Amino acid sequence: MNRKSGLLSLLLAGLLYGSFGVWIRFLNTEIPMFRQVLFRSVIALIVALVFLYFRTKFHFNLSQIPKSRLLLFSLCVPFAFIFYNLSVLNTKISVAIFSFYIGSLLFSYLISRVVFKEKVTKDKILALVFVFIGFIFITYPISLITLNLGFVAGFISGVFDAISNSFRKSFYQKVDKFFIVSLTMVSVLLVCGILIPLFGEKSVSFSSISLFSMLILLFFGFILVFVNYLLLKGFGNFDLGLGTIVLASEIFFSIIFGLLLLGEKPTLNEFIGGVFIMIAVVIPNIKSAKLRIGY
């Protein structure tokens, strides 16, 4: 296990996740939410299949993984997506993110301990405390009124996300990464096929989309492939519970992207919360960093 490689992969995935809000905001002027997901997932699927086809060392040995695991994984990914969108539609985005990470972090730590037998250390507990303090700052003030269906849906989405990441960890080096990325995109496309008519989104033709939005869609599709590749590599080489904390860095990065690309100045609470989250990312890795440089 290459822990440094896993950490860097998940941190880069968090960085890219943090940019998603900017691209979604740009596209939202021309393309409704679920159709955005549909278009970018189609692009991502094509890119992943191209990579899969031209792999020089194509690793496609599905015999090492029970088909039931692949099926469960392909269900968990879209369920996480569905419940997160239900959360966003029924509560504030900050509360949706907060409840999502409560579910994801708690269940990641549980799965990490029970399934992968990873130890719960003082550093891990301290990191978990810091990340929750960060989320409290970001979502403050939070009241019991916001703890509604949206909060519950966000929590359930986080649980499915933790299970999805545990499958990614177990798939590592057992089946080709781009096959798993392709499977992920197919799952999302099937969900979009259900949600678009359910929510009555208007149809959008490619001819009505501006060149600027088309370029963003193409870029977004490539990013999706890269992020999913990084998640597989990251969790394959890193602790599941700590890896989820590293991914939470997306909140900090989203604040930076919002400031630089959209001119959205963060509130003091958001800035302090982002700093706490980044401290949580650093804490568990201080000792290993000292060991590498000889302290």
C-alpha cells in the first residue's frame, strides 16, 4: 500500500470536487440540473470506454470479485446521488452537505474498523473532531427546524457514499479502474433516465447550447473520469475513514474556487470552518511526514 500516493490522490479528488459548484453554476444558465448530469456522464462514459479500449495492460479479471458486489456498488452510487439531490431540494445546501458528511464519516469509520480492521487512533479521533467543528462553523446557525426530511436524506446519501467508497477500496487492483469508472457512469445515466421525466425537466438540444457551455461539459466529463479514477486509487492506498476526511477538503476548495472564479466572498464562519477541515486533513499525516524526513 502506497499511503502517500493514496493521500495525494484523495486530496486532488477533493480539489476537483471543490470546483464542481463553479462548473454547475456556469452550465445552469442553459442546462437544467439533471440534464447537466446526463450530458457530462455520457461524455465521461465515452472517455472511460476509450481509455479502457486502449489500455496496454488491460486488467479485466472479474472472477476475483463476486458479481453481487459489482451489483451493489452500481446501486449504491446512484442511490447516494438520488438522496443527496432530495436533501438539496428539501433543506439548505449547507445543511445538506453537513448531513451528508455526518453519514459518510460515521459509516466510513464503522466500515473501516469492522470490515478492513483499520485501527482507530487518537489522531483519527482528533481529526474527526476537527472536521465536525469545521462543519458546525460552516452551517451555523443551525436549528431544529432544518433537521427535516432534507437532513435525513443527506445522511442516507452519506451512508451510501461510504459504502460506495468501501467497494472502491475492495476493488483496487482486482479489476481495471476504467471498468469501474464506466460502471459508475452507466449507473448515473440510468438514474438520470428516471429523474428527468419525474421532475419534468425541459428538453435541451445540443444545437441550443453555446460553445462555452459545450467546452465546460467536455471539460467536466474528463474531470469526472479523473475524479473517479483518483477515488479508486486513493481509497485503494489509504485508510477509509481518514480518506473520507481528506475528501471533505472539497468544502475548503469550493470556497477558494467560489472566490477566485465567481467572486463570492466567504463569510468569516465559512473561512474558519474551511481552516478547521484542512487542519483535520493534516493532523493524521503529521507523524508519517516527520518519519519520512527523519524527525
